[in-house]
Amino acid sequence: MSLKTLVDACTSSKDWTHAYFLIGKYLELDTQSRNGFKKLHENWKEVMLNMRLLYTDYQEHDVIIAALMNLLRDIVADAVLRDRMFAEGWIPRIVEITKRSDYCRNRALKTLSRILMHPSPEISLYLYRNSFQQLCSILFESPPESEDADLVIQIMGPTLTGLLAVGETPKIPTTFARAGIDVVRLRALVLDRMQGCLYNKPDNAASTCHELMIIMALAYAYPEVTLSTPRVLECFVACLRSSSLQIRVLGMRTLHSVCGTVLGPYSGPDVVKLVGAMCKGYPAHLNARFAAHAPTQCFAEESLNSRMKFQALTEETSVSLDWVKFGKEIAKNIIAGEAAIFPLPFSSEKCKLDFDTWFDAIPFAASVLRARSDFDSADLIEVKYLMNVGQWMTAADIARKGAKRSPNIGFWYQILCASAGEAEGVRLALEGLKCPILAPYTRSSLLYTASTRSFSLALKNLTSVEPGDRVHDEGLAYLNICAENLETLVKVAAPDFTALVVAANLNLLVQILLRGPEISPDLKALESTIKDAREISEIDDLIQGKGVAFDARKVKDIILGKLVTVSTEWAEFIQCTNASSLALVELAAKASKPGAKVDPQELVDMLNKTHLEEPQRTTAKFIRSDQTEMRLYRCSQCQNPSAAMRKCAVCGQACYCNRECQKKHWKAHKKACKSAVLSA
């Protein structure tokens, strides 16, 4: 059949579905099997040349254009082919068709929606910069209940969230203002759809997720507006009532991030304020918290005693010049508690060494201890010195050697956590908490590190992949580790522990995140946790002299102020989230992996485990336009599917879209790829 004969056959039928069948047959396209996609990879240039001719020369024939859009929709299920299409300039051609008002526009919108089914920051960036105004125009002019409006929402959601991967979100206000996009109208329209769920069709489980993506992206781009817009805050609080953990995490993560951007993290008080508050005394209803701890365990009391001990030690040493005792006493105090080293003026009639302060004498005392082979004491005081002068990496190097030599001392792990990444920091904190030599302050610090970093990792992991994935399972582990350590920290830490107010507020957020819809309207199950957060916040206010606003505290205030009312005012939206695509995938994952909460030790083992299992190729399922199911292999790095992946030459299991993905994945893959099991 010639190209002219094909065109005549297509145009004579006036049925785009018939044209779709004829053109697919002419191009020998088979998108119903993996082998068909493989053949398309091989014949790509010839196929796309003919499609380009049809697109360019027969614009006036709607049936041909609509058929081409549908064929492209089938093809882009393969992410590698999708990326080749983008590189060859097909997306601008598809966007051009959306400017029509006929059924061709509908097919073009469906193709764009399928293109964004697999993440691509580059494509998201292109659509945001070049086509978002056109998408807004379609959304604003289309009836709210129309399929075109729904498709635009499905395109906008992944487009805007894709900008997070390339750091473009802060530039959204400028770009939108330049393009004349009515952000207020867009936000209100999407919120109307979400709150009423009037246009969320029962058969479109993805709709709610895409609407939420849009509101999330706008929240990141306009953080101040978000905090001053009650309806947007209600939307995110309503997410916390969903039965889907992923929806709850998305709501919590957005609130926490927005509050962090506007207010910043917590800034703790200095020792002077701590001691000042202690001297003034606390109200009777707060004294019970202090009474549960020995005075020496409270931070203000310990800091005051530490200064007195250090001053007495310097006076003694100025006479005796016993540098061994000087160093050993400081080391002993470090192990026993948070021993501060003060820059008291150095003076000694007998000493010929020239120091400005006793603090400056610490490295010399450390060298004397090393000469006596007392390496633990020497390292302890030198690490403390290096911390105070800001040389954290050097301090961590010494602490690492100390932990290897004397692993029972928890102080080493406190230092190592400070310079470690998030995941490594959690692992080190959990190891440190097992140490038998663990001062109360060091224990509280390690609990704080384990819980706050686990919280951050849980929010990231639980929103980055689908339930059932290893990364998602690690996210669940982090969330449970966070909950367990926060609960312990609030119970055992001194009431004036520097960051306890963060932990107390975060503890409430995590309990809400875990329990979700199970929380009764009267919040009775959270009474004790709310009381802890309120009283510890009051203690911090008395220490700081004012109410200090920071991310976790602001999020807590927002949630408690709206958690009850959203249950009724956003009831339809909450029901939609329970039936959303995220919720359905979550339910399927639970069905395949039934079981109760993982034992805490199993969680620790999961984080300590180096993944040496033989890599397995995974597949992605999608539904074609004719409702048949298709599976393609996923890239081991970006998780995008394709029929033509390049395999790892060593293990033959890991597979990749391209060389760039293989390079990015090597750091993680080499542990398994070069393991003894595979090498054999």
C-alpha cells in the first residue's frame, strides 16, 4: 500500500479509530507485545519519518491527526522511545494539536497525559515553560465535568511536581507572572474540584492524586501565600484523614516543608537563658516534669555545675601543672555528661607555656595523654576542642578511630552523627544507643538524631516510590524508628534539653501520621501527646522569653486547629483519597505483604543491611488504549519502563534506559554486582 492509498482510505472512512488501525498496519506497529516494541526500536527512524510526513502534510485531515495522536500515545508507554520522541521535537507538535477545539485535542491531551505517566524532569520543564499557559486556557474554558478538563489536570500535576527534581519550583511565580497565568483562579478551581469531588469520576482513580500534586507544587512555589490561605491548609490537613499512608505523608511533607521555608528550623537557647530560667523557677504545673529528673540531669543545672568543675580544675592545674589529671578529669566529665569547656583566662606562675585561655590548652593536654598511651582520654578532649572550633570533619575522623578502639563509649557516635548523611546518621545513632557508657545528654542527642533524621527520610521514601518497593519498605522502617525514638526521648530527656520542644511537637505529628483516620473527633487518643507538646513548648517559651515559631510547632498548631473540622467539611475529598490510585496500589501491596508492625530490631537490621542480594529485573504494567495489559522492564535507576534496555555486563540482571542511568546507579549497584555471590 502506498502512502497516498493509505491517506485516501483513512479520509474516506471519516472514523479516526479506523484510520488508527490502518496507519498502525501500514507502519507495521505492534504495541501489544514486548517483541513489538523491540521491533519498533529497530525500525524507529523509518516509522517516525512516515509519521512525520503524515503529520506535516495532512494537517487538514482530522481523522489522520487523531489517529497519529493515538499511535503516539501507545508508543510513549516505552519511556526510551518517549525520550527519543521528545528529542526529535514531537511534544511541540502534540501541544499544537491541543489548540484545536475538536476531538483531535482530546486525543492530544490523552497523549500528553500518557507521556507524563513515567517521570521526566526534562519534559516537565519543557511543558511548564512552553505550554502551561495553553493548558490553563483549556482548563478555564472547558466545562468542569468535561474529560478535557480532567485530562489537563492529569497533565498539570506531574508537570509541576516534576519541577521539584530540577529545582525549578522557586522560579514558578516569576514564570507564571510573565506568562500571565492566573494562579489564584487555578488554585481555586482545583480546590473546588477536590473539596466537592464533583468532577472526580469513579473510574478515574488518578484524578485526586493529580489535583493534590498541583496544590502541593503551588504550595512549594508560594509558601507565604499557602500559610495565609486557610483553604489550602485545610486541604493538606484533610490528607491526614485519608486511609492511604502515602496521601497522609504527602500532606504532612508539604506542610512541614512550607513551614520550614517560611519560619526556618528551631533555634535553641544559649546557656545563659537556660540558667536564667532555672534561677527564676517554673510554674507549679511544670515542676512535675523537672521533679522526674535528678537536678544533675537537667541541662541548665549540668551546665552550671560543669562551669564550676572546670573553673576548680583550672585553678588546681595552674598550681600543680598536672596535665594528665587535667585531661583525664575533662574526659571523665565528657563521658559522664555534657561537659562544657570554657575559655577562662589562662594564668599560671609556674607554667612556661603561653596560652590565652585554658580552652587553648586542651590540645597540649591531649598530646600529654597520648604520650602516656591514654588514647581514649586524649581523643575525647581533643574531639571536644575541635567541635568548639568548628572542625567537625577532623573531630569525626578521631571519633571514628575512637569508636573502633572503644565501641562502648556512646560519645563517639554523637560526634559521628553530626558529620554523617541522613541515613548513615540514623544507623550511627541507633548503634550509639546500644553503648553501655552513655551519659543522659548523649543519649538524648542520639535519640534526637535517630528520630528527626528518620522523619525526614520517611517523608522522602514514602512519597518517592510505589508501596511494595524496597525504598518504600525502608520508608516504613524509618517512620517506625522515628515514632519509637521520639516517644522514648519525650519520656527520658530532661525538660530543658535543648531540642526537646522539637521532639515533642514532632512526636504529635508522627502519631497523627501513623493513626490517620483512626483518630476520633475528640482527639482523646492524643491527649497525652498533646499535653506533652503543650507543656514542653511552654517550658521553651519561658526559657527563650517568647513563643518561638518553627516548622514542627507551626505544623502542629495548624493541624490541631483544623483536624476536627476537615473531617466534615472535606469529607468528599477524604473519600476520594481512599479510592485514589495511590490508595489502591497501597492496598494491593498490603495484600501481597500481609503482617503486623515490624519488630524494632528488624528495622535496625534492615538499615544496617548492605544490599547484596542478586538484582532482579522488575516490570511495569500499563493498560493500552484497547484495554489490554502490557508489561515492560523497568530501568534499575529511574524505574521507567522500556522494551530495549541495556543490561549490566557483569550480573546480566540490572538494566538501564541509557548509559547515564547506568552511571548514576553504579554506586548502589556495585555492592551487589561485585559481591562474592555474583562473582562466583
